[in-house]
Amino acid sequence: MKDSVDSSETSLPGPDDTSRPWQLLTWSAETPADLDTTSKDLADFLHENKQVNLADVAYTLKAGRRALPHRRMLVCRNREDALRILENDPDRIITASEERRERKVAFLLPGQGAQYVNMGKELYENEPQFRADVDYCCEYSKPYLKLDLRDLLYPKDGKLDEAAEQLAQTRLTQSAVFTIEYAVARQWMRWGVEPMAMIGHSLGEFAAACIAGVFSVEEGLRLVATRGKLMQQVAGGAMLSVLLSEEELKPLLDQIGGLEIAVINTPSSCVVSGSRHKIETLEAELTHREIMTRRLRVTGAGHSSAVDPVLENFRKVVLEVRLQAPKMPYLSNLTGQWINGEEITDPDYWVKHLRNTVRFSDGAAELLKDPELILLEVGPGTTLSKLLSQHSARPPQLSVLSSLPPASEPQPDMQYMLGGLGRLWMEGAKVEWNRFYETENRRRVALPTYPFEREHARPEWPQAEGNAVAT
């Protein structure tokens, strides 16, 4: 063990020393051998300092340190958990090598269908600004929704099934998804993860437009609540995801009649909208042909003629909104190309957006032209992460990460999001660690020094200048 620590220098937990329930430990080195030695030194340090505050260890590993090419991270609950991982659970340790360059991040914003009860609950309980954003959105939406959305997002014990049933209603789903995406995006940006580009999926484009400054969050909440309410009025249809290309699907849809391609997700997968009866007919035919299909968790036939009766009412609401040119680039669902100020400030754009086919695949192909981008799904689940990973235009080295776990894979939200933050750092994204710790009163601890090798001597763990971040 190198440079054992004097107990007087080690930070002990204090009665008012609060921190997140999960800790992200990150460290790096010039060579793989140094990285292994540093990992062992960290484990030895935690063994020998049983009273150390793990949050302070996590802070010290980041504050004022250079990120060297060979990087490692883990997410843990406490000192014992960290030791267990370091010594016996290598699957929970992530290791990567990254050239010394700063990579940009693009936000992926999912649409309706990704929602579930308690999405982001642990963030709501532990991240003050995330909670403030969710609270503000829910309060502002009350007059439009006639309820408090928090009762559905984070219901009391015994109310889970009732909340899930309500949250599946289009008039509430859309506001819930927009609220969580907006709050998650703002959380990432507070930590210094700024998007250089964005792409939304149907409803997700409203969140992208809001983040880009096309309209305010208040106007976004009003638009989304109105959109959901109007779409609820035309409920009764269904939507079916099909593993076929647009060209392969069209002849079959013409044969059945009354069906439309609502979404083109990838070059080889689409979503079809129509009446329940027509969708059932299509589903049976595709099953007979052994073609994969999946019903979407929606109650209407979005992006089809079914919404025609509500388009004029939606246009009236959009006309009351002040639309501005975007302050950051994002891709349009209508064209699959980069949005421009002229089209996005035309109210008819948003009417067509409600009615026309979502050309997500075209937008994804445009985004994937930059192989250096790190793609980050901002919202519940991993739907868009999977779509981009399956896209034929994906580069071999594509990096796709997500923010919150999908409903089918329940994990603690903080553990999941901190894992994403660590992966962003490992892959070269800019992270502002001082901003990450600005709500905590952290202190430095004297950690082991960098393991010198014969041919290089670059310290990884010198004491940082200045004081610890204050509350």
C-alpha cells in the first residue's frame, strides 16, 4: 500500500454530512498496468480506513484531477459495497481507453410509450433541482390536466395500479413524458453535459424544441397538454410496430386498406396506425408470414387520418404561442433534416407534425454521420438507444447511453444515471464535477499517490488547489 493515510487527515462522517445514496468512483492512469495498480491501491485504502466518508473519496478522485487515457469507474452504495466490487465483482467495474480529446453529446428524446410509474423517483428524492423542475411543471400543468401529475408519477403506496392506468391515458401520458424529459435534460446540463445536437421522437420533439428555446417551458407544457387532450378525443385506434421497411410495407397496406405508416424508425422497421380491426388484420397476416410485430402501448392511431378532426383546434392553440428560431440544432421529424428557424416558427409545422409520418430514421441517419458523437437518451427507458444501435447507418464505434432504466429492467434511478455519467466521462464527454457536487459539502481526503513507472512519472492524485465545494 503506497502512502498510508494519517487518521487525522481522513474525513469522518459528520451529523450534517449528507450525500447522494449512490456514489460514482472514477479514476484513470497513463497505462493499463498503472490503472490496475491504482485500483488495488484504492481497495487497500478503503480496507485501512473504515471510517472514511466514501462521498469524500469520490469527490477527491475527481476534483482537480486530469482524466488520463486509461479510465475506470464503478457505482456503489457505501465503502463495503465499493470493496466488494473492487475485489469480487468485476462485472460492476467499467474500464475503457480514451484518446485525449473532448467528444460532443447529442440528446435523444423519446415519445409516448416510454413512460412508467415512478420514473425518476430516486432523482426526485435526491436531486433538489430535478425535483424543483418536476414540481414546477406539475404545478403549471394543473389547470390543463385537472390533477396533480405527481400523484401519478410518484403515487402513494397502494395506488400504483391506479396511477399506472391513468398514466396510460394519452391526455396525461404526454405531459408526464415531457415533464420528465425536460427535468432530466436540465439535470444533465447542470452537470456540464451540454448537447451539441438533439433529436426527438414524435412527442420528444416538443422537449427538444423547448430545450432549444423554440418556446418556453410554460408554452411547451400548454402545447403538450392540449395535444394529449385532443389525441385522447380520437382514441380508439391502435399502432403496430413492424420489422419491415417502408417499401416492403406499402403494398401490404394498400391491399388491406385503411392503414397508414405513422413512423419510420429505422430503414427496416416502421409503425403502422389504423383502427383496431385493421391493425388486427395486419397483425394476423404478418404473423402468418413470420414477420415480427409488437403492439404499442397507446390508445389511438397517431400520425394518421384519425387525428384530422382535431388539427384545426390544435392550430388555434399553436397560433397563440410565441415561436422562436432554435438556439441549438436539432433534427426534424417531418423532414429528417436539421430544423431551421423559418419552418419551426410556422404554426403549420406543428400541425403537420401531429398528422404526418414521423421520419425518425432519416433524422437518425443524419445524426449518425458524425461517428464521434456520444448519443444520450434523455428520458425514461432505452427505446431510442436501441433504435440507433440497430440503424444501418450506425458507425462501428457508436456510443449510445441512457439516463433512466426501462420499466422492464427496474434499477435504482440514481445508480443508473450515475453509471451513465461515469460512462460519459470515460468516453470523453465534458463533465463539470464542481457543478455535480455544488449541492453537497464535500472535503478532500489524502488518497494514495500515483504509481510511478520507470519510463514516466505523471501524478494522477496530487492534492487539488483550493477548498472543497461548499453548499
